[in-house]
Amino acid sequence: MLIEYGDQFEPVPSNIAQRPFPEDHKVQACESEAYVWAKPQPDGTMKFYFAVENPQGVSAKALAAVLDQTLSGAPLDQVMAVEPKIVFDLFGKDLSMGKGAGLTSMVSLTKALAKQQAEK
């Protein structure tokens, strides 16, 4: 299932971001060098975009696909309500400390971008 979601990963389009990606969009503690962007939509929601620089970063790509598919277009309060522990619900409790930290940081950065937009 992880590989299936990883195959659904869509990299950030060049009209949103280009390499080298800015550090302020980098997911801290992510071993796969993941980045997150959000673009406000006319209806008040956001479209989330992700980059995963490590071609072997299947878990990061899978989570990016899940976050995009479930949070893009969702009300901001729903995005902000997602708990980082969802990573362990999706990937299991046996994740390595490093992988768990990176993936939960990806969720946290996505939430932070929604919070920034909500406070505008």
C-alpha cells in the first residue's frame, strides 16, 4: 500500500517552486529532504504541494500523496486539526525514530502553513 501511495506522488510544479528549494519550506528532520508549499484557493482552502528530493523516499512520497489528496481543498480548521501522530496510524508504530520524526514534521509544517493562512 505504501508503494501504491508513493506512486501517486506528484512533485511540486515549477510554477510553484524551483530548485534549489528555499530552506523555509524544508521539512525539518526529514531524511528524504522533503519540502511543503501551500497556495491559497479562491474558496479559502489551500492546495498543498510537496517535493521529496531523495528518490528512495517512498514513505515521504506516500505521505505527501496522502496529505495532498486529503488536505488540499479541505477547510483550514480541518487541516489544523490533523495530529502528527496520524503518521503512526498510517505507517505503524514500528517506524524508526528518524523516519517518524521526519514524517511527523511534514504533517506539522502542513498544519503550520494552514495556520498562517487562517491568521491572515
